[in-house]
Amino acid sequence: MSARKRIVKKLPEFRLPKEQKELPEEDLKVAKARMLKELEAAEQNKKDWFDKELDKNMKK
């Protein structure tokens, strides 16, 4: 007799509504937008700092 193949039972995947399946993509978009805003703010702060330093040096 040949050995019987063992059937591995898998648990059914948890099914989410389509809105929740797309949630990670939306999170990435939100995170990307937030990072871009932070980067723009940092660049603006850097430019402001240079302008202030230039004004200080010009007054001396």
C-alpha cells in the first residue's frame, strides 16, 4: 500500500471590506504627504535662519 498524502488544512483568510484593504495604501499616501510638509517646513526654517544670520552680519 502506498502512503496517504497528508492534507494540510489552512485557516480561511480574514476577509476585510475593500475600504479597509486599501487602508495601508492610504496610510502611505498620508505619511508621504506629512513627510513632504515636514521637509518643506525644515527647508523654510533653514532659509529663514540663513536670512537672519545674513541680516546680523550686515548690521555689524
